[in-house]
Amino acid sequence: MTELVHTRKELAAARDGLTGTVGVVMTMGALHSGHETLLRAARERADHVIVTIFVNPLQFGPNEDFDRYPRTLDNDLEICRRAGADVVFAPAVSDMYPDGQPTVRVDPGRLGEGLEGHSRPGFFHGVLTVVLKLLHLTRPDLAFFGEKDYQQLTLVRRMVRDLDVPTEIVGVPTVREPDGLALSSRNRYLSVEERAAALSLSAALRAGVEAAEQGADAGEVLAAAHRAFDSGTPGARLDYLVLTDPDLEPDPLAGPARMLIAAWSGTTRLIDNAAIPLAPRS
């Protein structure tokens, strides 16, 4: 049976009742099958699973979609029950930030300045601050994050390592629709035409993977990805398309790499990424 709690005190009592290995899945709600995959991964590795549902105001800019971000708690709870979550923590903003906007926040450093950090200033300060707070509150042995938010996953891993947080961070592969679109709570904002245009993101990534598998170098891989994006259904507007090493260091020349993309389709901003198998150095 899944227990729903809203306050720190209720969460502490519920957490104290869990024995064995505890995993946490942190979400902003509006759960979909991608989140179910995270929950199943957590169930496979942990004796108990806590899910957090909190739309974090710290990670939304002044012109972003905090107010219209979907809140679907009843449906989310049903998904959590179906997946076997033990506890769902759904706090109010006043529970997470009882003194208002926190004065002290986690600085993501250099790795948080580019990509999403450049397009959304302050975003990762808000993400890492709430993740660290939730790690303290839930006290998990394992925390599960989707690879779709790859920069976030990388920064959370670095934060946990740098700040000696005793939690293992587990990355879970991106879940996609049959046509390749990465699952996201924001997909529900897309019209039929905008969804078709949004396929340009996954098409670019596929083209990059295919080029790398055929022996293309980094520059050729990026060029192939750009061509695929530009030839997709009109309507998507590129924010960035980059190739880095798996730890988000710049300009890999060979070996394992990561391609990350962000683009707008209509008024909805989407992100995606893929592992790129560049040929090793000779």
C-alpha cells in the first residue's frame, strides 16, 4: 500500500518505518511511462521506494511555465501505487521552503554554466538545491534519475561526490514513443503539428549515432545531426546541438561521447540526448 504524506514530520515518520535499502525517485509530477520505468528500476534494486512530487519554483525562470506546469496528483498516485511505491511525498512550497526563497543555494559551478545553464540562468541552482534538500529529507541509499535530463544527472552525480552525500545516483535510460520522441511531461503541451516538428530532435540524434557508427569523426557527426534536424518537419527552432564527452567536457575528438540537443516546438522547449560511439584514437 502506498502512503501519501505532505509534511516533513509525516515523511520522517514514514521513512523511519522503512527497513533495508531505500530508493528515491524525484519528480515534479505529471507522471508518465518514463517515470514508471524509473519506479520499476528502483523497485528492482531497493527494498522500499519513496517518490517525491514537487513542482520546484526555484528552477523556473520569470517567463517559464511554473503556473501552467501540469499538476495531476490523483493520477500520479495511481501510477505510484501500480509501480509499488511505498511512500509518496507531495509537499507544499511552504513545507519545502518554510522561510521563503532560500538565501543559500547549491552552486553548480562550471558544468552548470553551459547548455541548459546558459539558456536558463539559475536553473541548476534551483535543481541542485531541491535535490540536496530531498536527499536529506528522504535519506535514500539509491536515487534514480532519467538520462533524458543528462546534464542534470551529471551535475547531481558531481554534487553527491563533491559534497560527500552517502547516496548512489543511478541513471536510467530515456523512454521513447515508438516514433522516437522522448517522453516528457511537457509533451502534452504540443499540438499535432508541433509534435511532428518535435521529432526533429530525435532524428538529429539518430543521424549522429549512425554517422559515428559508420566511422565519422566528431565534426562529421555534428554536421550529420544538423542536416537531419534542418530537414525535419518545419516548426522546430534549435537552441543548441553539441557533442561533448560523457562528463560534459568540451570537444571530444574520439571515444565515447554524448550529443545533447534543445529546441523549441511552438512555445514548448524540449531536450534530448544520446550516447555517440566515436571511433577510438588510433
